[in-house]
Amino acid sequence: MPDRRTIIPFGPQHPVLPEPIQLRLVIEDERVVEAIPSVGYVHRGLEKLIETKDYNQMIFVVERICGICSFMHALTFCQAIESLMDVEIPPRAKYLRVIWSELHRVHSHLLWLGLMADSFGFESLFMQIWKIREEILDVLEKTSGNRVIISTNIVGGLRRDIKDDMMKHVLNVVGECKREMDRVKKVFTHDYTVKHRTVGVGVLSKGKAYELGIVGPTGRGSGLEQDSRTLGYAAYDQLDFTPVVETDGDCYARMVVRLREVFQSFDLIEQAVSKIPKGEISVPVKGNPDGEVVARVEQPRGEVFYYIKANGTKNLERLRVRTPTFANVPVLLAVMPGAQLADVPVITLSIDPCISCTER
Amino acid sequence: MFRMLGNIIRNLFSKPATRKYPQTRREPFENARGCIDIDISNCIFCGICQKKCPADAIKVSKDGKSWEIDPYKCIICNVCTESCPKKCILSNPEYKAPEYQKSINRRVKE
């Protein structure tokens, strides 16, 4: 009966999600019937800025689209411009891009695992994970000069090199974090309380995930074997890895995918450090880009898609960014109906939403 | 919860992961990007840093022989440091101390 229904606003300010998205939940008793999203609280109009900034300045602007996967935004933008201008970057730069990308993936996934633990009320696990994340952030600061927005990409390569002794330090920290994660891993995969809150919650079938065009770990949790890293950009074509896939499609599967991806990233960093060649880290770039291009990169949250139209001047004509969360918001609308109100925070977090990304 | 027991015991007997901030400071790493300053005596007021700055934080005046940076606009990308022909823009690894009122860092050549 319609009169039993209540609308409860989830957000834009909510303790489990520090970012502003509002889901108006139509509730019948404790059960969600429908979720109506409304976004637009943090729109900053960054795409419009390409008309006033030149393409070299734009790298720092796109890096600020997201505060977590910032390096990958700059990477995608630079790769797009490089392919427009036929620039081949040196091999060492390709490997360095892999190392920094994977460090970013690790710290993003650790941030998410911590927030997930927090969303089902496991505070000490949250603290434990973030303690490990801090080590990774320190490595990022030591190698690049900044904790998160590291600004090392330029068109034609990189601005900073990682010296040999620093490379050893990176390996040491990665090894230490791996040992610490091994200890904590079991809590996520085997703990009764964690399983109780995540197994069978927010199930998304493989067919539905394909239909909605879900990307990244959210899709891989439902059995979609899609990982843009297999395209072989940067040095990924010379590294050995297979996409992590789980088939259950519930919150637990999405959590396990990200947990396994942390270890995969540790492995990729070790591979990249062992294979990295010596040499230059950038090539000089002259002229301005002209033409249209599309670039795709696997971010921690999934595939990011850049469309760039250039007209031969230093200012670009059009930039369009489709971030992974934009593609993943339909999951919420698909799996919310039928869920318990208490599970809404866990389901919302399970897609790893980044609202600032989505609205740019 | 019992799976955390090993970690809990380890944490009990190890030193804390956090530091007591005012007593123990976190020393900045080498090459960290803290804030931007200038050695004004070498500046030739060419204005390249102003042109390249992605945040429009730098203003250079050739006539007034002044160079100023708005530290609250500056994103510390270090493009100015790298593009300076006289290498007189300095990147300080220490973060800028907090202030009660926003101010602009203005330097004038004598």
C-alpha cells in the first residue's frame, strides 16, 4: 500500500560517506523499495577550464579531479596527448608510471578497505588498515614530494626519477606492507561478523553487470573479466598478471576482489622494480596537439575514459572525462530495491563511490 | 574478532603508530614540496613563472620590480621552480605555518 511508504534521505551528509551524494530511499518498513539518486553538490566545471589553460597546465587540473586516483587522471591525459602528438616515451618512464600507478592503487584500495570496515562498524580494523596505508603514502611523498597529488606526469614522460636506493626502499616498504596485510587479510575473508554483514548483500549478477556497463572491481566482483590494464598501456604489456575475478557479485565478492588486487599490485610493483631499465625519463615535446583522441586507463575504481579534441593551438577544444564511479552508480539503483535499510551504507560503499570524480 | 587477537597483542607491545604532535614533529622528507619562495636578488622579472603557473598564483611586475605569490592559490606543482631561467625560485620542503589571516607573499627587489 502506498501510504506505508516513507522517504528517508541518505546523504548528502552521512557518516559513512564523506562525499556528497543523496539517495532518497523509498522505505517500506525496514526494506528499501526504490533509491532515487541526486548528484551535483560538488560540480566544479573542471572540463570547461581547458579553454583558458594550455595543455601542459591542464595536467595539474585533471589531476585534481580526484583526490585518490590523481596520478591515473594525469596519466590518462598525458597518454592521450602523447598519442595525438606521436610521442614515444622512454622505457624507464613507462615502468615508473606503472610503479606510481600501482602505489596509488594500493593506497586507494587500502583506504576503501578501511572505510568498508568502518561502514559495518569494525573500528579497530579500519585503524589497522589505515596504519598500513600511511606507509604507502610516506613512500609516495619520499619518491615524488607529495602524499597524494604527486604531479609527476608531464607530456613526454615524467618529471621525477626514483633513484636506486629509493627503489630499494620502495621494495622494503612493499614487502613490509605485504606481511602486515597478510595478517589482516584473514579478518576480511574469514571473520564471522564481516561475513554476516557482506555475504549475500547487494547481489549483482554477471548479466546485469554487463547490461549496465559496470567497470572495475565492482564488475569483476560479479564475474566480468574486464581490466583496462590488459590493454598494455605504459609497461603493463611487459608484466605478468591476470585480472582478479570473483563470481558471487555480492559485497563480500567486491571486497575480496579489492583485497586480492592489493596483493596483485604489490606483485606488479616488485616485477616493475626488478625489470626497470636505466635511461632517460622524458623526451622533449614541441608543438601543439591536433585531432581527436580517446584514452582509457584502469583506475582503482575502474576504467576511466578521456575524450580530447584539439585544434592545433595550445588550448584544447573539448575535454570529456567519464570516471568509473559515473559508470558504477547504476549498481546502486539496481541492487538497492529489496535491501534492508541497515545494509544501505555497506552497499553504497561497496561500489567505492568517488562523487567528486563523477561530477568533475 | 578473535582473528584480530594477534594484531592486538602485537600493538600492545609495539610503539604507537601515531606521534604526539606538538612534542614530536614530523620532519619533512628530502625533496618534499612544502612551499614556494624566491631569491629575489637573482630574479630578472621575465614573467615565465607567471605564464606557466596553472593556478595563476604568481604575479610578476617588471616595472615595480616585484614578485608576489598567493600561497593560498599555489598548488606547489613546482612548475615555476623548473621553468625559472635563473633558478631563483626555491621549493622549501617545510609546509607553510598556519596563519590567522590570509596574506600574499610579496618580494620587491631593492
